[in-house]
Amino acid sequence: MANLHSSGVLIFNVALPIPCYQLFDYLAPEGAQQVPLGSRVEVPFGPHKKIGYLVGISQSSSLPMTKLKPIVRLLDEQSLLSEHDLALLHWVSRYYHHPLGEVMSLAFPVLLRRQKNVLEPVESHYGLTELGRTLSPQTLLRAPKQYALLEKFQATPQALSCLLLSQWDKQWRVTIKSLLAKQFVQIVPAPMLEQLPNEIDVNEEVVCSSAQQVAIEAVCKSLGAFGVFLLEGVTGSGKTEVYMQIIRTVLQRGQQVLVLVPEITLTPQLESRFRQRFSVGIAISHSKLTDKQRCQAWLQIQQGHCAILLGTRSALFTPFKQLGLIILDEEHDASFKQQDACRFSARDVAVVRGKLLNVPVLLGSATPSLESLLNAITHRYGWLTLPERAGQAVAPELQLLDIRNKKMQEGLSELLLTEITQTLERKEQVLLFLNRRGFAPTLICHGCGWVARCLHCDANLVIHHHERRLRCHHCNQEQMLMSQCPCCHSKELTALGLGTERVENRLRHLFVDKTIVRLDRDSTQRKGTLEDYLAKINQGQVDIILGTQMLAKGHHFPQVTLVAILDVDSGLFSIDFHASERLAQLVVQVAGRAGRELKAGKVILQTRSPDHPLLTTLIRQGYHQFAKTALAERQQAYLPPYTYQAMLRAYAPDEMLVQSFLQSVCELAQSLNHRDTLILGPVPAPMARRTGFYHYQVLLQQTKRSVLQALLTQLIPKIATLKSNKTLRWSVDVDPVDFY
Ligand code: ADP
Ligand code: ZN
Ligand code: ZN
């Protein structure tokens, strides 16, 4: 709330959700002193109206009063954001050097960013009427569904949410309508957080291991204060169980929990485990939900009707009534870093949010990021480990398979095929990983050496055999697969390299009577397909699972006992220093899918570089030792996490324009650089031409974060005013996680 004298005209400083660093001044309405910061205001902007956010109230403006327009109207009497929420958004805007208005938008669901109408009521609950409470269900014997539902209501002390009801029966709405009509039940407001039932957890019989106990106690002791904990535990070691035990304690304190996962597809799994365990309201938020659903989830959390929010990166800024704990699962995952607009790291912002709110932050992973590991090693983070798999599951055995000079069938060595056959004979599942979709990455002419290239990118077109198409995986440009070379008209066109589609064809040919499922972006495009496949796999209806990245993301495949990574070499040689960390995480994550229950698993890595130190360290000594080695290398090379980086990127259709723009940026940076910040560039991006645009970049590197930040704070506003062509776009990426 602004503290101002009541005399004189007041001015609203408004942040608008546009890519522009400046704030806009408007004349405040009557009684403006009472308007809390963070409120949404509708303002005239050019010929249109826009919804912006009130971020300051002042008595003077750099513009003459006569030029100022009044706001159109005030949308919120009370700010929907707390002081802490606002502080967090300001921090994000400052640290990532992104316009405040766009950052503020991150905190609101689309409907509230756009629509002018005030908040919709939160999804209602249903409770018994006086009549319903005393009625014997027997009177409904002739309507079995109504009978059953009335019994359910009478057995539960609290009101039931639509969600719970829909779990009870898909057709619940029909039944509830009858009960409403008979006035046995009524619509009631959802219970508030303070009125949550005492019985929070149901179905709990787990006896925690001593390592789990230690982790649970460490975090629980820290509730009510800031602290970051790294929970390092191999896949299947019981991390989720640890989360749930801690969540229970937070709920008992009457507080809410934010749980972030890297992938939408991981939410259903966790959601169902949480729902089995907790009877509190659980809200879900990710980009595949409708705007309305997301708005609902937002309101339920903001108003305190739901106690748990489970979501992806974008859920991070949701305002909470009473947040008590933040959990980030699979914290190493690069999806936590937003790669466009405001390039924030959900992991790092979560830590800042925890600090502002004085609540603990729990980061979990089997393969922690080097950043978090270093923080744990240097005691900035509490370090909790779960060394063993939970229950009786045994860790899989990793094995390098040297395929140099070996006979191969579409990427499958004879030895691997034998292993597959034996596994299938035992009626167990096989999982094969290849990180390239499509049939083959290159189409080449045997006659003249012509290669099918994308017209708009520095990339080959990928063959999609089944659809008979060539497609660019960078700009999605596509064309028919030709049967003749466009240059020399030879008919001998050859597909070079391997994609999942090609391996799938071979597998179908070799294992005719087996069920094979391919999981990649192409095969799971239709909504619900992935879920269907996952269900089939879990019911044991699938023999061989073949897929890309998707497989590495935390799904449980309990019946898989053989995992093979067909081509690890493709990840070994990269110009981006992050690549080796990614590869090690990928190998361990994919390996972790095997043998999660009682059967021992085997993991085979096909390679032509069996002596590569990264692979041998990883196989013989595990991820942890690999990470230590990698950290030592980073320290020697002055790379993050021992130094701090920011990447300035620009692109335009005209290559010269991009170069000269970034050249000026470099000169500007040099002129402001008084403290030995490394300024590297401009250089072309690893793939310079994409979708017809030329991409160039400048890398800034510093041993002190604060020095880098100070430089950026001076530099960015200056870049924003550099005269540039309209076709040129530029961006700043603080703590970049890849150099693409
Ligand atoms: P992670 O999240 O580390 O992959 P989970 O929490 O999913 O591990 O645990 C893996 C499996 O082990 C799950 O089926 C879980 O129910 C079970 N589990 C976890 N903790 C225990 C425990 N203390 N005793 C028995 N089973 C456990
Ligand atoms: Zn040719
Ligand atoms: Zn392209």
C-alpha cells in the first residue's frame, strides 16, 4: 500500500505485459491511496485498452500532467498477489532482466490476464442437507446409484468436491442432479484450508527406511524457516515417499505445498499417488489444461481451497494463501528453464521464493545438476541421500557393449538381439532408447552425393518413412519423400543414420509375434495416446518399448528388465559443455526404468567409444563420481557453476544486420566493463540459420555473480535503445543451460 498525502493528483505506475522495459503513468482514480500494489488495472494504450498491473503510486510524472490519461478502471479491489509474490516478481524482472509487465503476467492465468470480468466462483462442493443427513438410504433402494452416493455422503464428514465425485463415478453429475432435485444434497462452498479435516492421510502403511527417516526429519525440522535441501536418491529409492511424508506434516500445520515436475506427462502419476494418500484438495496446473481449468486451479490455491498444487514450470508463480513447502522433483531437468520470453530457471526462482517466504525448498533427483551438487558439497544446501532402492528392488547392472566392427541390424547388434530374445522368452519387457525420431536423419543420393537439406535451416531433412515425407525438425517445413534425386535423377537414394521409426520396422520384422510400442513425439501426438500406451505397458500387454527422451522422464516401467541405449556416442562429442552432464543424467535416468520391482535389471550401452572416460567413470563408479569429475573439469576450465554466464542472442533474416547489432552490443558491454568480465563474440549460434533467420550470440562470463548482474543492469537498457531494424530480435539469457 502506498503511503501518500491525500492532497494533489496521484499517478499510477503501471507495468504492461509488452516487451518493453518502461513503466507507464496514468491518472489515478478517486481514493487511489487505498489501492494495493499488484492490482490489475485497465488502461488506454494507443487505440486499444490493455490490462496492466499497478506497481507504484506517485505524485509526479516525467510526462506533463496534461498528457496523462486516466485509467479506464480498476479490476481488483484487493490485490490477488501478496507482498511476497510481488517481491518475487520484481526479483525475477531484475535478475533475468526481463520487462516487469511480462513477468507479472506469469503470475496470472490467461483468463485473469485478459478478461475484464471479476473472479468466477471456485468450483463448488456438495454436502448433505438436513433432510439428506437423517434420511435412510434404503428409501433409494430402487435407484442404486443414488443409494450408493447418498451412502458415500453420509459416510464422509466433509463436503465432496467435483473431483472426488468424478473419481467415484464418471457419470456422477447425473446422479447428483437427482439428489439435488430431491433436496438430499446441496451445493456448498469449498472448505477453506483452516477447516481441513484432521484425517489428512488415508491408506498409509509404509514403514520408512532409516535414510528416508533422516531426510523427512531434516526437512520437517526446517518447516517455518528457509532452507534448501537436495534429496539425492536413485530412481526407485523412495523419494516420492519422502515427499509425501513431509507434505503430511506441512498439511497438519495448515499450510499448502507447491510440487513442481518437469513434464506434463509426469503429473497424472504423482497426482494419483497424492490422491490415494491425502484427502485434501489437490490442484493441477500445466499448459495442456484449458484456460478455465487453469484459472480454477489458480483460484483454488490463491484462496486456500486446495492444499496441494502440482504443476510444471509455469505453476511456480501461482500465489498461495499459505505456502509452507516447495518441492521440485527431477530438479536436474532442463525443462525447468524457460527457453523463451522470460528465461527464468524454475529451480532457482523456487529457492528465491522459499527465501522470501521463509519456507524450505526440497530438490529431488537421482542425477542432481552440477549446480545443486556444488551447493550441497559446499553446505549451502542440506544434502540428503537415499543410497538404496526402496523395498526389495535391486539396482540394475550397467554394461558397455563395444560395437566396433560388429554386425548390426538397423542399430541393433547381434549380442543385443540375443539379450532381447532371452528377455522376451522369460516374458519380461525390453526398453530400447534412441534419441532421434523419424526414420533416418539423412537422405543422400548415391549417384551424385546430393543431400536433402532444409531450405530455411542449417539442417538436413529427416525422413519420415511411414508418412512418406521429409521434415525439418527445426522449422517443421516438410515435403513429399522423392524417389529420384532432384539433381542427377538417379533412383538410388539412400537413408543414412537411424531414427526410432527405422528401428521399429526392424523390430517388427524380427519379432513378428511380439507387441512393440514406439514412444516419441510423432507417435504420441494425439491427446491421450501416451497415457494409453503407458497403461498398456503397465498392464504387461507390451513386449518391447522403443522411444526417445520421453522414456527418460520418470515414468515407472516395473516389468522392464532389459534396457538398451542404442547409440550413446551421439551424446559424447558436443561443443556445448553442458552435453556431458546431460548424457550422464540421461543414461542413469533411462537405466533407472529397469527392474524397479523384484526382478533384477540389466542395462546395455552400445558404443564405439568404450574407453571414453565419461562412460567408464559413469559405468564403473556411478553418477556421483562422474559428477565430481565433471565438477573438477568445470572448475579448471572456469565454467559454471564456478563462474556465471549470460548469453545475449540476436536473430534476423539479414546476417550482416545481426552481426553488426551484436558488434555494437559488444562495444557497449566493453565500455561498461570495468571488472574483467569476459565478453565473447559475436559468434554464430551452433546452428546459425533456423527458419530463415540468422542467429548470433555473445557470451558474458564472470567469476562474481554480482559483477555480472551490475554489468547487465547497465547494459540491457542501453541495448533496448540501440537503433535496430524491426526485423531483428534479441534476448538475454541469464544462467543459460544450453548454447543452441
Ligand atoms: P522414487 O520417487 O525415488 O523413484 P518412490 O517413492 O516412487 O521412489 O518409491 C519406489 C517404490 O518403492 C514405490 O513403489 C514405493 O511405494 C516403494 N517404497 C517407497 N518407500 C518404501 C518403504 N519405506 N518401504 C517399502 N516400499 C517403499
Ligand atoms: Zn543425385
Ligand atoms: Zn528447417
